[in-house]
Amino acid sequence: MDLPRIVENSPFARLARLKLGARTVAMVLGRSIHLSGVTREEFLRDPFWVAHEMEHIRQFAQHGRLGFLVRYLRDWVRHGYYHIPFEVEARAAAERDAHLYAAGRPLPAPAQRHPTPKANG
């Protein structure tokens, strides 16, 4: 399965990481995954996280750059980060599709997966 371009130490992901108060962040802009606080190798070791970000790439393609960003930010204000419909869909895709990105390895236990931001954000 072809992965998109992955940008380590992204200033965009760093801003998102600061806003979320998170230790690590992966975020999608168009067909690129931007990382902050995590290396490409660490990100790729978690097939749930990869599947989550790949769903955001699908959403970006479906809604277009402006359409995705407007909906995402609007829904963040309306519902909070955890309940943004795009995030709900991406968490479901992670559970459904992680096996596609596991590269033949067993899926990690919940304790080894990237933590999901809490519902209060």
C-alpha cells in the first residue's frame, strides 16, 4: 500500500501539538502527513495511527482542501476536538483498517498505540 509523503518536524504539526497540549501529533494537509514530536519510523509502527491519518487523506480528497479545513475548524468550535465528525470517522477507520498497515506484524495492544486526545478537548 502506497503511503503519502511524510513530513517530520513540521511547523504546522508543531502548532497543532501546542494547541492540543499533546506530546506527539500527526496531521494531514492535502496528501501529506505532517509529524511533530514523533519520527516517521515511530509513526509507521502504529498501524492504527497510520489508518487514522489515511482516513483524513481520503476526507481531504473527498471535500477538497478548503472544504475539509472549513468543516474541520467549524466542527472543532461546535463540538470540541474529540467529537469532530472527521475525527470520529478517522477513529472508526483506524479500528476497521489498521490491519492494512500492519505489514504482516501483529496489531499492537491498546497500551502500545498512539494515545487519542481526550473528549474534553
